[in-house]
Amino acid sequence: MEGGGVGRRVVAVGAGLAGLGAAQRLGGHGSLRLLEAAGRIGGRVCTRPFALGLAEMGAHWIHGPSPGNPIFRLATSYGLLGPEAAREENQQAEVGGHPPLPSVTYGSSGKVLSPTAVSEVHHLFDTLLDSARAFRGAEELPAPSVGQYLRGEITQRVSTLGGGREDAQRLQLAILATCLKLECCISGTHSMDLVALEPFGEYVSLPGLDCTFPGGYSSLPDRMLSALPEGTVLLNKPVRTIRWRGSFCEEGDKTRDFPVRVECEDGDAFLADHVIITVPLGFLKERHQDFFQPPLPQQKAEAIRRLGFGTNNKIFLEFEKPFWDPQQQLLEVVWEDESPLEEPSTNLEANWFKKLIGFVILQPPDQHGHVLCGFIAGKESEYMETLSDEEVLGTMTHLLRTLTGNPHLPAPRRVLRSQWHSAPYTRGSYSYVAIGSSGDDIDALAQPLPEDPEDPRPLQLLFAGEATHRTFYSTTHGALLSGWREAERLNQLFKAPDPAPQV
């Protein structure tokens, strides 16, 4: 190897933030190619035009926009954020991840619920959720999952809910059921019963009031791409198989062999010394057995199987005129007959829309139009993907008429929704630590291959992406940091002196 990794060939699979971040940090080392299956870069960052403005189909906010967040630092250095994000007090606000928005809560009986009752229950839920984060490293667990733990705590408090009044108690249980659904959206899971209790507190929330990109989240990957040499990223290049631990030569050149051959679905092949794999965990779960030849070692395959990967989708609705107050930012939905202590309905066809937690109002209306963005997670969200736009629009119209108590509420003009579970190279939204898995599985997923550090051809396969970051999984900043981490691993290798030639 000539000095500084020149002549080393690196291929990255996936041009999301992890792949682009790796490319950014690898700089001028050898020849680098990013192979992207889709016809666009950005991965789970995807901004689309809608109504007067933009709709974020994937990542929506910078969670914890403060100096400790690399997405925030990068976006600031590119000048992509608004003046609010730069304000010191906004960066220092400790909100524990998801700050509450000014909201109104509709009950399924068609009435607005008492803001005091709602905020009391939210406060109780937040307190219980905080206590669920305290079991890291605990020998004895009160329950295997976050959901079971929370239900146990709620059961103990039932008699005190609603001041002992039965109707008030029922309402508070219904609001708690909505809180659990919101937590499913945040965790990207079908049910909090699937999320492991012990590692739940390992996830780290950064300080700062969540903010959005005025020019769309995709403005960040676009800027990262523009800094790379022309031709680095190849779009519409889905990879079929990664053959590693091999000895591959290019036609007509037997002087040099490569340990990895990346074969694309269109028949093209790329030989490499190192391949950085940044595909989503959902894709790995479905395809890793035939995607890697030879197959991945058992420990890595087991980590892929055990970790959780769920779906969180959005439904955007555009209205001619708003039916909400201009100062509101969130319309929350409570089904008054639900309780976290009862089994939810499994009839997706009849009840899928009840998993919707409510709608964020896109601000400001002069930039977006009158647009609501609904959030829905889990199996119900995956069922929604199978419906037509007309069916979704019809159901949302019926839902909003029920909630507002106005049977004549005008239908939305248009609908746009994400469909992350059906996306063939994604198969969901983001990862969580499922029952039976732990943060150690995230670390196992992140370990490069071959496993033997003495291998004469080290770092053939490197792994990045949000699911490989132990404390920031499920976030864009986790994805970006993981790409930087793997690039740095290669940079260290390229700096190392060559081993003495084998005689």
C-alpha cells in the first residue's frame, strides 16, 4: 500500500447519512464509491414537496440541537438552520428528548378534553417513563419489557386516578393509552411490550429544543453530496451480494487481488479492500443470509435477529382552511373507551386508525399551507401502507369529523403518506432494543469483520447506520456518527505502517 491509503479501494453500500458521513471523513483515501439502491440520496431522510411547502417523509426534527449533536453542528456550518436554532437558551433547554408542543386534545366523543386533566396524566406518564430508565445493570427486573413495567405501575395507581371518580378514572386511563401509543412512535415499535426494560435507559437524549430545517432535512445530505468528488455516488445501484474473504482480480490484471467483491442486481461488480455497509437493520433482518457470502458469523447474525426494528409512518393532510386555532401545534387524539390495562384490538381493518396519536400542525402556514401531519406506528401503520390514498383520505376525514364533533367538516384536499415498511431496501423506520437483546447486540452489529484482529486483510466489512450506535440508535445523529466512526477506523489503518512483506 502506498502512503495514506492511496490505492486502497473502499465501497460504501447506502448513501444515507451514515454512508455520506463515512465518505466525508474518508476524504482523498484511495478510490471511494457509494452504491445507493434508490434513485435519490439521503436514505431515511427524505423531503418531498407538498401543498405550499415541504413534507418530511422520514426524519423530521433534529433531536437535541446543541453543540454535542453532530447533525446540528454540520447543519449550522452549512448555514441550513433558522435563527431560532442558534439561540443559546434553545440549545441549553433540557427537555428529555421530545419537548411538549402547545396542543389541544380531542376525545372520541367529539369534545375537547380538559387541558388540566390531560397535562396531569402526561406528567404522570413522563414520571413513570423516567423511572423505567433506571434499571440499567439491575440484577432483578420488575418486568422484562417497558410496557409491562409501565402497566404494573399504572395498575398500582389505578385507585388514585381521577380522584376516585369512576368517569374521571376511565378518562385518565384512556389518556395513558394515548401516551403509550406516542411512546411507540418515538421508539419505532408496535408495542412497548416489545421494548426491553433493562437497556431502555442507555439511550441518550441531548439538550436543545427540537428544530426543523427551513429548506427541508434533505438539504443536509444534498450539501454533503456536493462536497464529494463527482461520480462518487452511484444511484439506482442495488447490491445483491457481498462476497468477502475472497481473492478477486480484475480482468486483465492479475497483479493485484481484492478480498471483497460487491455484486449489484444489474450485473455490475465492484472489487474492494474495504466495504462499509450502512443498510438499515430492517433490510439486514430480511436479507443478510443471502446478502453476504460467506454468511455473517453467528454472533453478528444473532444480534441482527434479536434487535428490534419497527415502523413509524406519517400521514400528511392538506386543508383548504384550518379548523384549528393558529397558536396550536399539536392535535392529540384520545379514544375514551381505551385503557392500557386492556388488550388492544387486533382487528387492523376496523381499527388501524386508532393507533394514530394525533397530528402535528406544520408551521408557519404561509410556508406550508394548512397541513396536518399524523403519526402512527406498528402493525396498524404497516396495514395503512396497504390501503389506497383514497381509503386513507376517507378514513382520516371520518376520524376528524368524529373528533371535532362536526359531521360536515370539509374533507382534506390531498393526502401524502410515508410507506417505510414496504420500501424494499428499508423495511421499516428505525431500531429499538427489543426483549431478549441488549446494547451488547448493537456493539456486536457494529464490529468489523473478519473478527480476527491478526487477519492479514483486516476491516473487509465495516458496519454503520443508526442501529450500530449504542446510545443514539434511531437518530440521524447516531447514523452520522457511526459513518464517521467507520471512516476513522479506516483512516487509522491507512496511517499504520505496512507490515513487513511475507517472504
